[in-house]
Amino acid sequence: MPTTSARPRASLGRVLDDLGATLLDLAHGDVEHEGELGGVVIHDPLDQPVLPARALVLGVGVESSEQVVALLSALGAQGAVGVVLRAPVVLTDDVRTAADAAGVALLGLSRGVPWGHLAEMLRSVLAAGDVGGGETESLGGLPSGDLFAVANAIAGLLDAPVTIEDRSSRVLAFSGRQDEADPSRVETILGRQVPARYARHLQEAGVFRALMRSDEPVFVEPIADGSQGFTLPRVAIAVRAGDEVLGSIWAAVPGPLSAERTEALREAAGLVALHLLRVRAGADVQRRVRADLLSSALEGGPGAPEALERLGLTGQPLLVLGIAYDERHAAPDDGDADPAHLVHERQRLSDAFALHLAAVHPRSAVAEIGGVAYGLLPLLGPADQGETSAVRIVQDFRDRVGDRLPTIAAVGPVTPDLSGLAHSRSSVDRSLRVLREGRADRRVGRLDELQAEALVLELRDLAAARGDRPSGALARLLDYDRRHHSTLVATLAAWLDAFGDVVAASGAVFVHPNTFRYRLRRVAEVAEVDLDDPDQRFALMLQLKLGLAGG
């Protein structure tokens, strides 16, 4: 059994053991800290993040020794245990002194590894202990859901470096000793994806087809690509749960496996299937539990205080954010009429939003409830700037996902305590409805900007529920238009929308201003209304806005 399992499930030493040699190197300091990491945070020099205790910080863009020293000083004061910098790490005397004084280990990220890839791998390692709940739970003698421990165990059985991949050939976990493999394996791990040229060769050679059709290991001869990238053979086996293929195991080997090791790989595939199912089940359970807790907190009922406490968000001002999938602006070929597609897109949106907010504040919480991804975000900075900052956060998220996930977003008011959460959520819901139904020209909003339109929509609901019909002046105009095929209602609506500007109103309905003035006089005569009276104008405008004219 690898020695890594003796450490805490999410310690800094465990991270280096699992991701070291290929992704990370220890540049300076001590990784044998006791206790688990509190989380992974991306450093932003323009908007300093709030760090959880014992954080591992990704120092994106931190290069000079002066920047490193300044960052180490700040991280030491906040109790961080490690910082990752792009290799080669600048190790001056000042940097070493600052690292020792802060008690922060310096790790170097290999060239060519995207920061996003590292963040995903780190989350895989740190989440291993969270799957399923109990720390003592195990499958096959290994911690439940800990794919890195499983990969190391299989590598020990086969005496070869191993990767565990999903159906799309994305690397889920890998073992140690990857330096013993060839350049293509290193390239696969650095990019967390089998390179396209190798995937194409494997596809053309029928390797993937053989994996899908067989329960037996498939031996793959080396690929000659002109660059000596794939110089070692591979042996691979599909990971199945019944008829479903969950992924595959790949080992870089010197030659065909012995009968004993072939049997070991076959048994390992069954074990990996159990762990992958446990990861899936654990993620589903956690998602449901988090959604239930967030729903309880937002509703503000008797269970709200406990729910907020379990989310780790008590005793601080909060903001409610809401993101919804905007079906109006989805691509025509996205299959939006398919309910399953909508469910999938909403879950993708919720997961992406959760990832985005986690980078903003480690204690944020996100869950998809009723088609909306709600986020609870602790207040960042002064209360009077909280909503403005939150709008920037959701706008930044929308910019990141772009047209791939068309969205609308709303921000509720800052609530100092639990009692205001229900009101804040209501503000978000009302704003989202305006953006979805009444304001196609904008995608992000707050209720204080959209309150009038929200009230109109709610009055429309009330009128529809009571079965209200046009009455008085508007009823007379509608009846006249029906009998004479005229456009007096449209004339009135254009004039009201233009605040009485005849030139603008006539241009909106494409008639001459003199013709429009004649029609407006007919409106006053037929409707028996005084258009100079503000109360009568308001009554007519309100009925038109409520849709009582049928338009």
C-alpha cells in the first residue's frame, strides 16, 4: 500500500505525493504539516481573497522575488500553509527568509500545466475525503472515492505507472512513477487529456472500439509519431458498471502482462468501478444535501438557523445571488425543447457558478433550486458597496461562460442576519422574472432598478387571477377598433409611451404627425377621456401595461 494513505486525506504532503514529479515540485519549505488543507484559493492582487484556515494558494502571475516576498508575508498572517508558483521558482535569500518566517511552503508548477488543470486536480485530491461522509469507509481496503490512492495501488500491482480516465479520455487520477513512462504520458497528464493525435491514432486502430466491446485488457503497441512521443506499449481495460462504461485504466508497460498481472488488472477494473460509482453517488448526495440546506436557509423557516450553521455562514452579512439559464438566447440547435437537456444545462450552470463563487470566497454556497442557481455570498468590503461588488461578480461569471451558457442574473440586497434572507431571495426571484419576461435588453439586475416592472408583472398576475377585463375608456376604444378596423388603441399606446411627444409617437407607428394628431383627437372623442388629466392618462397606461387590451 502506498505510504501516502498514512497521511491525512487532504494534507499538503498528500498533495505533493499525488501530484508531484509531474505537476508539482517542492521548491522550499516543509510539507509535513499536521492537519488537512482548508481549501484551494486563487490569489488575485487586485481583489484580495478571503482565505480559509490552512489554505493552499495558487499564485497566478506572481513572478518577481519582490512579489513573492510580499505575498508570503500576507499569507503567513492569514495562516496559509503553501503557495504554488510557476516554475522555476525564484529562490533568493529574501524569498527563503520570508517563506520560513511565514511558515509557508513554496511549490513549483511545471511549465505547460494550465492553472485551471491544477485547480481541478487539487479539488479531486481534496474532495476525496468528503465523498460519502465517513472517513473510515473503504472499498477494497482503500478510502472510498480516493482515485489517486486506487491508481497508486494498481501501479504497485502492475509495477507500472497508471492513469484512470473517463469516457472522454480525460485523466481523473494518476499514480506515481510517471517519470518512468514516455513523453506522451507526461503530455497527457500535463494537459489532463490524451493528446488529439494519439487519440486519433487509437480511434483509427480500433483500440477504443475494442475497449468498449470487451471486459479483457487490450494491449496497444507503441505509436510511431516521428517525435518518439509514444515509445512504450500500453495495456488498457474498460471500467464498467453493468452495461455502462464509466472509464478506463491505462498502464505504460514494457511488454504484455503476465497472466497473474492480467488477472490483477481485471480485478482492479471492478474496484475502480466501485470507486467511480461512489464518487458519483457522493457528489449527487452532497448536491442534494447542499440544495436542501440552502433552500431551508433562504426560506427562513424554523430550520434556517441550523441550515445556515451547517453551511458555515452564520454571524456575517450575506448576499443572495441568482443565476438562471436563459432559454430565449440559447442556440437554436441546442435542443432546448428537450426537458432532459434543460436539466443538464441548469446543472452545468450551477456547477460552474459554484466554482466561480468558491474562487471569490471559500465559504460561499451554491445550489440549484427550481431552475435557479442560488448563491449565498458573505459580504466582501463595506456594506454600501456590497451589491455593486456582487453585480461585478455575476457579470464576470456571465462574461466567462459567454454564449455557451446563456444566462440572466440578479443580486439581492445585503442582509445583516438570517432574518433578511427570505426577503433577499424574493428580491432575486422578482428581478429574474423581470429579466426573463419584461427586459430582454439586459441580463443582470437588482430589484431597486427593476421594482416598477416587477410590480407591473405582479399586478398582471392579480388581474389575470381575478379575470379582470378592460373597462371604461379603454373598453370603448377596443370596441371601436373592432367595429371599424381602426388603430386608436395603438395610437394611444404610442402617444403615452412617447410622453405626449407627437413627432416621436407618429414616427413609432409610421404615420404623418398631422394624421397622428387627428387620430389622437378621435381617441379622446371615442373614449370620452380627457388626455390632459394625469389620473386618466395613468389609468389608461396601467391597463395597457397589464395587457388588458389583449396585446
